[in-house]
Amino acid sequence: MLNMLKSRHGMKRLLSALGLSGFATMSAASVSLGTAASTITKSLDPVSKLITGACYVGGLAFMVGAILQFKQHKDNPTQVTIGKPIALLLVGAALLFMPSIMGMAGVTLFGDGGTTAGPGGSIFTR
């Protein structure tokens, strides 16, 4: 299995199998483009939660690493430059704020899920 994943052809097979797994769970009688899109969207929800959790854990790890690097810089400034802990601090902050920034960007780009424009044009709500 591992040798198959190392080759480019094996990785393409794996990605296509994962992409088509949403289609395999639907019955033949209810297949439509909307149903397929809904099934794929539902199957990607755990992936987004995994990425969010990884961002928080990685951000905290980078912050702890930055604190340790600041301590090492204080103890021996010639060995550890100040740029390394500052870079770790910035990466940690970026990872910690990434899920909330992506949420705000999604609302900005795609709206908040309220009423959408119909065939006659845009809808103005008060």
C-alpha cells in the first residue's frame, strides 16, 4: 500500500477514489447534481473540523516554541538570534487566528446564508 502511494499513479488512484466516494453512497434513483454536491459537501465537514483543530494545536505549539526560544535568546544571545522567536511567534499567531479569519472571509465572499438574489435581480432587505 505504501509503495502504491509513493508513485504518482497510485496517488492519482487514491485521490480519485476519495473524490468519487460521495457518489458511491447515493442510490441510483435519487442521483442528481444537487444531491451529489450535497453529499460531497457533507462528507467534507469532518475535514474542515480536522484542519481547524490542527491550526489551533499547531498555533499553540509554535507559541510555546517561541517562548522557549525567547528564553534561549535571553540566556545566550550569540547562539539564538532574536529573529527566530519572533518568526515563531508570528507563525503561531497566524495559525491561531486562521480559523476565525477564514470564517469571516467566507461570510464576506459568500454571504451569511440569508436570502439570495432571484432571477429578477438583487434583493434588498431591511
